[in-house]
Amino acid sequence: MHIMEGFLPSPWWEIWFLVSLPFIVFGVYQLNRLVKERRETLPLLAVAGAFVFVLSSLKLPSFTGSCSHPTGTGLGAILFGPCIAGVLGLIVLVFQAVFLAHGGITTLGANVFSMGIAGPAVAYLVYKAGTRAGANTYATVFAAAALADLFTYVVTSIQLALAFPGTTGFLGAFMAFAAIFAVTQVPLAIIEGAIIALVFKYIVHLKPEILIRLNLLPESTIQRLKETAA
Amino acid sequence: MKYGLEIAVITLIIVFAGIFLFQDAAGENSWGGADGEAAELIEATGYEPWIEPFWEPPSGEIESLLFALQAAIGAVIIGYVFGYWQASRKNT
């Protein structure tokens, strides 16, 4: 999903910077409040950030014969919302752009939007909808993280198709980029969803009080989850 | 089922890994990165990137070193926090 350095012409790279900026600013504001008012959640924040670090460094093969990587942003988005996940994504993308020539400084805005904001927004919404509908918690987390991963790559395809409609127009270009990104990503998204669901289980077991305080799960649900897997 | 979710996840990973016993990518992609493929598609239209990365890892080995470092930093933090929680739960 990394758009490489120099691969977004003006005005697109500026546009994506402008689109991402308000989310990041709000994310930093939320992060500040979290640090001041809910210090006990900081280890969880560290875990969410560390997850993006680990998962986005693993380039996995897929059945299309090419390699891509999961994003790991779903966990942070479910726990802290898409804006804070955006800040976590930004940190990782800067690391990769500076030290690995993976992605780029000029394409940072577009990459932050797809991996840090658009994907996490999907995770956040799917999680909220799932818990409200009373669906199985782990299945909800799985769906949220997997769809966030997949949607990140769909957004990258859209970004590239907008900048390079070519001769086939936006839709044709989108299909071409989606064939490279989104199709490769399907099995990786499933793996990512499964792993994040498993991590969520351990958080439920070890630190349920944080989930209650962040208003993510009611106490009754946590009680039930702990009993079924006690 | 105490370990139901664990069993499901491990099965999924084994199935995922098992696919690659039967699949070979001798074709044009040969396990290259999807990012690079997209870049090739763009370059095929005659587009030239207007700016180069200001620093690139000098070799593939150094690149994998940095990727491993990135994963290690994350893994240390995850292990530390979960270990801390596990121990403090046992002590109370």
C-alpha cells in the first residue's frame, strides 16, 4: 500500500497531505487528553502502536505470487479510535520512509490517509456496529481488523487511479491497481483479523478493566467472555 | 472450549502457509512486492517519479536488517506489556 517516493504528481500529494492533516491534529489532541486523563491506558496504547510496527514490517507472500504486508492498525482503531490510530500509523510510515525508502516523504500524506485513517475508520465503525448488534466479540474484532486491512489497499488503489487515470479512465485504472493491491491483500487481511482477534482475547483476560473504562465492552459481556473461556 | 480461538487461528495460519507448498510463483511476479508492481504499472505509462528517496538502504541485507529491527521493537513492547499484566494479575 506504500505509494513510493515521487509517485504522486502535484497536486495529488499536496491534496492528501491536506486531507490527512485535520485527522492527525485531532488525533494528537486526543492523545494528549488520553495521556493526561487516562494514564492507565498508556500500556495498551503502546501495544497498539507496537502492533502496527510488527505487522507492517512483515511482508507476506500471497496467492497472487506477490508479497504485501498487513497493516496492524485495526487494533489501535478499535481501542482508541481512527484519529489516534492515524498518529500511530504516521510514526510507522515516517520510520519506513526515512530508514527503508519504503513509501516516501512526499507521499506520506496519501499513505497516512489510507493506512492510518481510512482503514482504521472502517475498523472503528465495524466494531461499533458489531458490538451494538450484539455480535460475537471476537468475530467482530476479526471482521473489523480484516476489513480495515483490505480497505486500506482499496483506498491506495483509488488514490493511484485518481492520479493516474491513464487512457482507461478512473474506473479502468482503479481495477488495474486493485488487481495488484486488493486481491493480493485478501488472504493477508484474513490472517491479520485472526491475529488481532486473538490479541483482543488476551486483553479481555488480562486487563478487562481498561476495556470497560474506554467504553468498549460492557461488564456483562466481559464476564460472559471470561466464563466461556475460563 | 478454553483454547478454541487459539486453535482456529493456528489452523488458519497453517492452511495459509500450506498453500505455498503447492503454489509456485515462477510467473512474472515471483514474490515481488505489490508496491513495486504498482510502481511498474505507473512507469509503463511513461511517468517518471519527480523525486527520489533521499536515502535508501545500501543493500537488500541492510534493508532486511531494518525491517527485522522494526518488528523486534514492536515485539519487545508487546511482550513487555503482556508479561507485566500477567505477572501483576498473579500477584494480586
